Amino acid sequence: RDTEMANVIKVYYTMIDHDGITGPTRFVKGSQKRSACGEKFKEEESILAYAPRGSALLMDLRVWHGGTVNTSQFARPMIGAHHQAPHKEPSNQENPRPYTF
């Protein structure tokens, strides 16, 4: 299996500024490579994605990520879209949540 190739790409579209008050999305550096190999690892360096309203944040779906604290009085809405390679079926590792339509 090619652990370098992302089979699923996620795009977050920010609907408000993601700053120090609303809280940026946090990404764990290099986690997509380690999780693709099935290695256990502790969380290391994180990168914060400060982004103005209307930005598109692209990521390999295997990247460990999450929101940081929103200390504003407003919600932090985002729109997320998944783009999957047409030749791949999602695995539990790439798409851990079961979807029912």
C-alpha cells in the first residue's frame, strides 16, 4: 500500500475568521504518515491554521486534527467536503465514521 498517497482529501471552508478568539483548527504534524503505517505514536508538534473567512483548508483525511477553544460568543461554522479517489473504497482508517443515508 502506498502510504504517501492520500485516498481521501477533506476541504474545510471557513465561514468566519479562525483566529485567536474563535479558535483555529489544529493539525498534528506528520500524523498522516504514521497513521497510514498503523504505527502507535504520541501526539507531538501541532500546527494551528489561522484563516480568514472564506478560506479553504485542504487536508489528507488521515491527519489528526481538531478544533481549538472558541472563546467568542459566536459559533464557528464550517462547511466540509470529502473528495475520494475514484478507484478506492474507504477503509475504517480513512473514514472512521459509518455513514447511513
